[in-house]
Amino acid sequence: MGKYLLHNSAWIILFLFQFNTSVSQSTYNANQSVTPPTVDGNGTDACWQQASWKSIDQLWLGTAPSAADFQGKYKVAWSGTTLYILAEIVDDVLYDGHTGALDQWYNDDCLEIFIDEDRSKGDHQCNYNAFAYHVAINGDVVDLGTDCNPHLYNSTITSARTNAGTTYTWEVAMTIYPATYTDAGPNTGVSLFDGKVSGLSLAYCDDDGSNTRESFIGSEIMPSGHNDDNYKTADYFGTLNLKGPVVTSVTDPTDEQLRDDQMLERYIYNLQGQLVFQETQPIAHALPLRHLTQGIYIVKVVTASGFRTKKIFVE
């Protein structure tokens, strides 16, 4: 009887230990942008004004940086077949001490993007079940290939970076590939759509001049003892949910909300991105919806000062 109780007590202790080392990963809802942002490192596009920030504030390896040394956050949007990321990084020393693109790429300052296309989780080291893209300050993109050696993936990601003092704005456009990606190619990115779920984490490698990554800071809380295991397994990635723009219900074809005496151009798209109506002269009348069938549409209005978009539901 005593042995039985001891055995079960040990099992309970082990269970509690395993339970306490697990954490709940975060979820980010990324809205669709009818007009893709311009990847220029400015982050002034309309889609970024509507997106929410997610912090990069979890120490994965190294020493905890001060607020002056490092702060990070990011936003996500999508359009068509492209995922867009806007990251704002405070870094007091921007450093790239290794001249070769594949030479200790992780020991220089870089933005790291972990992406698991179908949220399948599991091992992704030396395979393409998921990707860990290191985006260097010169734009080179590095990850391990199936041969466990570093390779360039510059055709996957386009990036731009600007700065105001020690605050750097990174803007990224990336194609999302499935686990069937091959080095020989050709490869086709997956289609993005409202309701698609993927795995996503962001991190930053910070080197202040020692030629060694001094701090590795990520967006997700890691289980005790797993530190930066995101580079091995997609189990700890956050969840990325793709969403359409906010719906505005429009039942009256002459809805005054859609009037604008400064309109120069007006476009209506269906959710497949197909243009179904356009006007390209100064417009002062209400949006004509009578010819549209019931469904959800995206309206883009161009004015002298820029453009705005609205998602409408025609009943």
C-alpha cells in the first residue's frame, strides 16, 4: 500500500511540474488591407494606423537590456498573398560586425521572424515545417536549410528601415511558404484569406559591439528551461489570425457615411480583390450600391489629401 501511494505521489508531483512549465502563447489578429502598404520604412500607411501593437519584451537569452538599450514592438497586416510586418525598435547601438552574410548572422543586430504557415507546430530545425528568418540591417535574410547550413532567402522578404535617433522603424513584406518548400524550387507562396491561422513570433538579436549577441528578446513568454527554443520548435510560436477589415453594415444605398465632397476617385472591390465598380472624376453623390448583390465589399476613396478604405455589407 505504501509503495502504491509513493508511486502516485511522485506521478502527481511530475504532473504539476509539467503543468507549471507550460505557458499560454499570445494571439494576434491581423487585419486585411485592401491597399498594400508601401515598404519604405516609414509606417505611415492607413493599415498601420488601424493595427495594434504587440510587444517584444521577453528575455530569451543573455542579459536584460535597459529601456535605453532596447525596446521593441510590432504590428501585422496582410493583403493578397503578402504578409506585412511593421516593427519599431529602440536600439542605442546598431551593429553589424560580421562582413559575410552567412557568418555568425545571429550575433549581429537583426530582426528575427518565426513563421509556421499552418500552425502545425513541431520541430523546424533543418527542415521547412516552419521558418526562422533573420533579417539583417542590410536587408539580407538568413535561415538554416535542410542541410543544417545557413542560406539566403532574400527573395522571400523585402524590407526597409528608417530611423529617428535610436528609434528604428522596420517595414517588411513577406511571402508565406508551406512545409513543402524546397531549396531546388520552384516554390509558390500560400494564399492568404480571412480566417487563416498561422504561428508567428518576433525577436531581436542585440549586439552592442562585442561581436556576440548580448541580448535575445522575443515576443512570447517561454516555458521555464526552454529559453530560445523557438529556433528548434514551432510549439511556442504565438498564434496569428488573419481577419478582414472591420465590417460596416450598409442597408441604404444612399448612406451619408460614404459621402465626401472631396472625392476624386472611388473604387469598390469584392473580397477576392476584384474591382467591381469605379468612378474617376470629382464625385459629390452618394455611393451607388443598387447594382451590387448582397455581400461584403471594400470601398476605397481617393481624395486630394490621400485615401481611406471602408468595409461594407450590402444587405
